[in-house]
Amino acid sequence: MANTEPTGRWLILVIKVPAEPSRHRVAVWRELRKTGALSLGQGVWAVPDVPVFADGVARAIVLTDQAGGQAVTLNASGRGPEDAARFQALFTAARSEEWKEFLADCGKFEAELEKEIRIGKFTLAELEEEEQSLERLRRWHRDLTARDVFGAPEAAKAGKRLKECAAACEDYAERVFAALHEAEAADR
């Protein structure tokens, strides 16, 4: 994991995009949020200076240029250890919020499976939909893990919850296949 190990150095992005059309500002904002950048104020963003953030920063700069805007990237480390610790705490707090949202979606996923079991909806179409939802959770977990370079406290619980979601989906799949086999046997 040397590729993502925090160094105490930060990239500060100062981005100015024309006000109109607003879709350009929104595109840059979305890319920076997706990358995991920390918003420090109007048009000022920060990410740890590690390779995992390089592609997202580059995409945000390209979007800014395409919109006719300006982007300036600065290297920063803070004037003292307290500044570095403050940046790290702010960044980790942002990752914690993302992990909390992920955990809430895990709960929604399991509740959806429980509902389908309760009402006896054991169809291949429903199973496919649930498997797509699980795959979305897996991608989200993978993306959050890559951005969480300082290790937010919720990360371990999120990994455990994802495994629980996968097990619940597997249980649902077994129920779907059992119901389908019962239906086939009844048709014979």
C-alpha cells in the first residue's frame, strides 16, 4: 500500500470556473467530491499528495480548462505539526461521513432483502437487481477504501458490514433457486 501511504504533504487546488453555464462548475465540483477532495472554501480544495488522488485531480483540472476556467495546484505541508494534524483530522472526518453513509446503505440493502423474503418474492429478476445493488456497494467500498488514506474509524465496521451484505445476498440467492426448483417440480 506504499502507493497510497500519507506523506504529510498536501495538494491545494485553487479553482475558478465561469459562473455560466453552471454545469461546468457542477462537473468540476462532482469530480473533486468523487475524488475525495476536501473543500476548504469557495473554489479551494485539498487532497493528500499521494498517487491515489492524481487521476481525479488531473480530471478536475481538465474539466476546469475545458470550461474556460483556471486551476492552480500548490504543494502544502502546514507550518507545524498541528496544521498537518488539523488537515488530517478534517480529511478523516470527511471520510467518516462517507463511511456512515455507506453503512446506512448496507442497512437499506439488508432491509430490502428481508422485505423480499417476507413477501416471498423469489424471482431471478429480483435476484439480479439485488446482486447489482451488492456490486454497487462493493465498488463504493473499494473507492472509499482507496480514498481513506488515514484510516477512518468506521472503515473496519464497513468491511464487516459488506461481508454481511454479501452473505445475506447469498442466502437470498439460495432461496430464489430453491423456489424456482420447487416451481419446476410442481410443473412436472
